Amino acid sequence: MKTKKNSDLKIGEIVVYPKHGVGEIVKIETMEISNIKTNFYIVKMEQSKLTIRVPLDKKNEVGLRKISSKKIIEEVYSTLKLKPKIRRIMWSRRAQEYEAKIFSGDPIKISEVVRDLFRKSSQAEQSYSERQMFQVAIERLAREVAAVEKTDYFQSTEKIEQILNKK
């Protein structure tokens, strides 16, 4: 069973795996599992000591994709500049919605979570779980921004926070 054109992801490419964030394809290997040969992307995740194997044919199912374009990052910045959408529903429901956005792997949806959960130091205190979720979201976003803009995680986090503080 030959795969038609060895997909559009190559070794050395920086990718986003929605459940874990930014990583790099370090190799493509073939493994035989119960007499079926399957090709896998081996993705080394940047922030965690994690290596993920993604079957080539499941790439779209799990949402593995190339990092965003500069144009999408511009949209992220525009989203961050908008007024936060504060929904008056129970935290547990909001938390579910935020998590779905974070794990969608869509940088624009993640930037909505960052924007909506951001608090200036002069604003009301957040709950622990709001702060935790904000941290997960901003880390995800900053890592992809850093990969796209070829800066580091700290510079991209600072840039995002500057945009948020200007509002």
C-alpha cells in the first residue's frame, strides 16, 4: 500500500498538534503493528519532554498542521485588540468552551480565550482556574507566534501582553 505523495509535512517542519501545541517533525518511520505497516510522523514537542507518533493517514483527524502564516498571526493580534467577550454563564460552561477553543489548535480561537481571560493588574482578581486556563492559552499562542515570527517564547509572550495591556 503506497501512500500517494508523501503528504505535505516534511522532516524538520514545525507543526502544531492541537492537544499539545508546537512541535517539530523529527522523522517519518514505518512500524508494523499486527502485520500492518503504518507510516508515522515522529513529532518532538517543544515545551514538554514528549514525542508523539502520528500515523500519516490520521494527520487530519488529529489536526496536525503546519504552523500558521504571518497573515493569521496578524489576525491573532487584531483579535487580541478587540474588547473581551464576557459571557454571563457559569464558569464550568465557560471553561468547557475555553478548553474546546484551546484544544482546537486554531490560533484565532486561542487568542479569543487569551483576550477574554486577560486581566490587567488593576482589574478584579481572577479565580485560580481562570488563571490556569489563561496560562495554558497564552503559552500555546506564544509558542506558535514565536515559531512563526522566529523569535523566542518569552519575546512573543511579552508582545502578546503588551497588546493586551494597551486596551
